[in-house]
Amino acid sequence: MGLRVTLVAAARSSSLLAERFDDDRPLDEAGWYEVQLAAHTLVPLGAAELRYCSPTPRSRATGTALGFAPLAQPALRDCDMGRWRGLTLSEVAALEPAAVDAWLADPWTAPHGGETLLAFISRIGGWLDTRPADDGSIVAVAEPAVVRAALVYALKAPPATFWNVDVRPLSTVTLTGRPGLWHLHLQATVGQ
């Protein structure tokens, strides 16, 4: 069977339009409410043998609110956005439009002085590939960008695919397999 890794996107800490690069704000009121609404479907994931989260306040709070008692994993941190940290995409696009265009077009460039998209995807893939290879299950609460990077890595998709994956707060995705050989596992709804 191999390893089963379920990634849970952290609840929100701001409206989607106000999201900031490397956002380290805690859950907002809407985020807490969303966790309460989704808890009945997400709490059972806490039965996993290993429970992790990214080190951000909203990932920790989401995992804790769901009863996971997650262990923070520095490797699951969001992409390092250098001097763009704390800004929205709109703000950066107004200040540095050519740099934003280069960043979106070339996964090997980091005009912000932080981590390239390719390095980010590789770091998240490295975390996946260093999980215990025995049969078992893991749940990890992480930023939506981390979930996107894990999917791109697991499916061996081109790095630009990252921009075509939409990960909503509290959504889940499960990867099964072993280091270097991952499969996307989609769960059927009850009755199908």
C-alpha cells in the first residue's frame, strides 16, 4: 500500500483578496468559523500516525482547532518571498510590474530576492520524500501554496503548473505511494 499523506490547507487569516506573501497573521474570525463548519469531516484525519503543520500561526491554529496536536515542520513553510514579504500581489504588481511578470513566467527566477518557485517545489518534494517509507498515514496542515507545490512535485508536472492549481482554505488532497513515486488519491463521495 505505501504511505498515505493527506494535506489540509490552513483556514484563512484574511479575505482571499487581502492575502499577503509570507502571511504570518493568525486565523481571522471567518477562518475560525470555517474550521468549526468543516470540523466534522476533517477531525477524523487526526487518527493519522503522524500529524504535522507548517510553522505559520494559521496552520498551527487550524491543526490545533481540529485536535491534531500537530508538530511544526520548518520544511513546510511557505515560499520565501524576500522583499515582497507582507505585500499583496496587487501591491507588488503596482511597484514592480516587470519583476512580477518575470516571476510568473520563469520558475528559476526570484526577483524578490527570496526562493525561486522551482526551489520551493523541490523543498516541499524533499519533505515528502523524507517521510517514513513504511505503510502508514500522515496528515499535515499547511499553507495553500505548500499544497500546490506538493501536488506539482508528486505528479512530476512542469513547475508552471503551480499557477493552475487552486487550493481553497480547508480543502484536502491525499497522496499515496513512497518517496519518489507518488499518486494523487481522490476519495469517492459516499454512495458512489
